Amino acid sequence: MSESVFVGLCRTVGSSSIVAIRRDMMDIAEKFYDQTEMNEIYVCIDSGSYREGFRLEGSDRDIIAWSKQQSVIWDLSQAQYCQSIKSTHIFADCSESSPGFALLQLLTPTTDETVRRSCFRMNGKLYISSSVHRQTKCSAVGIESKIHGPCVSGHCGQVEYDAAHGFVSDIWPPPASSWIERCQIWPSYHIVNEIIEGGCHFVAIGNKMGNHEDSEWRISFSLAEQKLVYSMNHYHFLIYGLLKIFLKEVINNTPDEDNLLCSYHMKTAVFWAIQSDTLTSLCPQNILEGFWVCFKLILKWVYKGYCPNFFIPENNMYLAKIFGTTQKNLFSRLYGLYGEGLSCLLKSSTIKSYIVKFPYDPNCSIDTDENTLFSAEDFDLEVYDNIWTVQNKQLYLRIPSLVLFHMLEFLCYRHTDILSSQKALEDLHVLVHQGQMIHEESRDISWQILGICQQISENYQAALYAYLQSLTVDPCNSIQTATLVRILIAIAASQ
């Protein structure tokens, strides 16, 4: 049964190669956005399941946005170390808040109208109200938007989105210092450093059980979580996907009850299970054992009424949500599923379809080789389905279609067909170097795209040459600063 579910998950959630393609597409789309004028003062990036590589039916898009001109500090002495461009300093005051939350005190004047409207005085100090800030952002988006937790929810075409507008702190939060000490097994030292350097964010929602619900801000680790998901092996990722499917189709398939558990709780369970070294030696034959480890962990948390945040364990994510009668009823339902053993998975129509398609036969083996599960057409379809994420960003820049085509071809094939990937890079090289099919206003971005692809392939000398060429042509796309940054990164990587 485990092998059947593995094959089905690879088709529903994605093989390791397909998930890598999706993530590469998002990465390159963000690179384009980094070079737009909008990004000079404001950052807006994808987060959540879509950014992690999922494309499950019914999933929405999670977005987190913040201003580069505002920075949150944890100690007043840190203000002098903030980048000069961040003219507005905000102090995170945790003294009166529960773990995982803080009051945000405005230290310096701001020209941000939303922040100014959200300010209130308390004990002679100026603070930013999370509820007013959230409502102001919601009103600015339009009549069809609504508040959903810390986010403004709405529709963009047929896509539902949750956008969290908040603040960034470039400094790792002191309340999460214990997380660094716990990282002995997972993630790696390199990933831990990347996460620490990325700091954290604050999103507009307070603790419902606290004294400052309308004023507090929740500490968000969404970008850190993205790096953690990326550092999972593919079996971990599939278990995470299996939990999401089981949550939607079984646990939360109760029309008469509120959905007390969410996908974030599933992800947290996987994080804790990996770090406690209980998800080791996974393979297609035992992937269901990994699911069972995480399910039992969630059952234990519901029984205790305590779900520890992965970064700040003192932050109980079930607080004000799972307690009393609701906790008792939820535990009873989960314990009933636990009593059924792995057969409870058959209550999910999606998971049941995996098992029915490949019924158990001890005399037959199931092909679990990812390379044979998907045809070339499957990969092409995946590419086409994801191209729009790049094209959305392309609207801000003058990128020739052929340059974009060869770049996407290079990115997609590098996980599945090294020769085709190299051929795409060579075609891009010839196209840009000859320049005959590239208009003058597109040459700076074309050279930079070539440099990015060369850098990804670890040909740093070729990348440096392309970046330098990008600086010598007319700067029609205003990407010189981004090019200089890439030159410094390429030089550092080549040494």
C-alpha cells in the first residue's frame, strides 16, 4: 500500500524534478521582480504552499509584503546598525505580550500614510495598531476584499489570494534563540545561517487571549519556513503533501464544525518530526510510516491542547482555538481515526484512488522510479503551466520572447535532461552574443539573464562577462544596481 500511495503522491503532489521546476520558476520570477522600480521601496513575494512547490486543487496564493524603508529592531541600540535606507525605525516590545507576539512602537517619524493612521498612544509612547493597519490595507484593496486572519483576502482573476502586509526585522528575534541551539540534526549549518540572516516579519494579528489583541503583531517566520521546506528531502515533502490531503478530505470534512486544524499545523508536525530524527531512512516502501509518525504527533498535541510553534515553542498555536468541548470532540474524532490504523486513509477519495489503482499483490512489484512515472509531455505541460509566474514579472521588464524561452528551457531541463539543458544554454549564449534578434532596449536584461543562467550552471567567468556586458549597453531597464550585486556574488562564488 505504501508504494501505491508513493506513486499516487508523485502524480498529485509532484516528483522531485517537477517540484524543483516549480521552485525554479518562482525563484526566477522573484529575480525579475527584484529589478523593477516597485521593488526599490516595497517587497512583495509569494509564500506558503504555492511557493513551497505545491499545486493542489483549491489552494490559494499566499503573499507577504513589506516596505524596505521600515525596519523593526529588538533593542534600542540596534537602530544605529540598520541600513540607512530604512528611515523608519520600529521597536518590538515583547514585555507585555505572550510568546510569539509583540507591540510595535514607532521610534521615528514616517511618511507611510497607513502607518500614520494606525498609530495610537499608550503610556506616553506611540504604537502601531495591528487591527487598524489591517483594516486600512483591506479598504485600500477594494470592496471585494475581506480580512482573513492577518491577511487581506481577495481574487485576482480566478486565483484566490491571502496577502499579509507587515514589517521586516533583519535581526533574528531573541524569543527564537532556542531554535538555533536545537538545530543539531536538521537543518544543516548552512541553512540555519541563511535563516538567521533573513530575520523575521511581523503580520497584523494579535493574541486573542492577550490584553492587546487589537494592537499586537504576530512574529512570522514564513520565509524561514520556506527554506526549511526546501531543505526537506522529497519523502518528507510527500508526507507533508499527504497530511494536507488527509486534512482537507478527512479531518476537516465536517460541514457542521469549524476547521480547527490547518495546513500550518501539518507543516509544523513535519518540522518537529524531522528535527527529532523520527523520519529517517524513508523510501517508497515505508512512506506511510512517516505519515503515521506525524499523525500521532498531531493527536498528542490535540490531547494536550498544546501545539508548540517550531521556532518559539512557548507559543501554543492551539491557544484560544482548541480547548474545552471543541478540544474533546476533535480528539475523539482523531482518536477514532487512529484506532482504524492506516486504513483511515481510505476515507480520503484521493488517497483511496491511489490504492485502488495499484491493488496489493505480493507477486507483483510497483514501479516507483520517478524517472519512469512521467513522460516528456508531462514535464512540458508542467513548464507551460508555470510559465505565467515568470511572464507576470516580465511585464515590468523588456524581455525578448526567445530569451525567455531559452532561459525557461534551461531551468526546466537541468533537473531531468542535462544535455538538453546545456543545449538551451548554448542557444541562449548564441542569441545574446549575436544580438541580431534583440532590440536595443532589451539588451541589458538579456545579458543579465544569460549571466544568471551561467551562474546557475556554475560557470562564473562566463557569468561575470555577461554581467559586465549588461553594464556597457544602454540601461533601458534600470537594472544596473541589480547587475552590480550579481557581479559581487559571482566574484565571491568563484573564489
